Amino acid sequence: MLKRTFLCCIVSMLFAKQAAASCALLEERSIMLQDSAMEICTSLEDKISFLKNNAMAWLNEDKQETQEDYWGEWALKPKDNPVLTQNLSDKHFGLGFWLPEEYENQVANMTTEEWLRSHGLMFSIGLGDKKSGEPRMRFDYRWHETSEADVMMQIEVPF
């Protein structure tokens, strides 16, 4: 997807100058007479602006897909993964909720307030992307009002 987006941007940049040079958009035109060349120039300009405006959206879609997959690709999969995630290059951060084991069998009989109080907060940090030959590390800090806070660390070292 990224290669296609990059290719579309390059192609549109290559032809943008030629299209602008062939279309005299700043010339005064007659209101009464319709110029067929003007229609072509306007439609070409619309297509180029569409590509320019949507190129960043296409790039962001690719990033979001990788962010969503990042927390699910670990060897040891915790029951709860972060809900809100963000990344800076190969460093990933996440904030989520978790349910202590002592409350798991009582969830069906809980009121809304009890259900909300039974969940705790989880903060996750991931260092490194899943690439062949490169290690990565994940820290999960879980906090709950009635349970002890705990830290889980995973290190994946490729062999």
C-alpha cells in the first residue's frame, strides 16, 4: 500500500508542472463561450489535488494497521491489550484496562458500577518493531485499586 501511494505521489508530481503549463488558468476567459480546454485543465487540477489531499490519509491508514497489530504479535499474549496506542518510530505506548483474576467469574452478576470498579489501568511500553533479526521488549504496568500493582516484561530475541 505504501509503495502504491508513493508511486502515485511521484507520478502526480511529474505531470503537475506540464499540466499547469498547458493550462492557462489565469487568462481571462469569455463568460459566454465555454472552452473545452478549460474543462480538461479543471478536471486534471481536481484529480491532482485529490491525490495530494489523500496521500497523507493513505499513509496514516498503513501506520494504524501496524499499530493495531503491534500488541497482538507477542509470543506471550496477555488477556488485555492497550486500547489507546501511539508510537514514535520504533517505540510504542499504550493505555488500556485489565480485569484481575479474582473478579473474572463474577462479571456476569455485576452492576455497571461494580463492573467499572473491578477493572484497573494498564500502561504498556514496547521498544522495537517485529523485524527479522532484531530483538524487542515490552513492559506492562498494571494497577488496580484493590489488587497489588504488577509489572510484566517480555523480551523477544531472535535466534
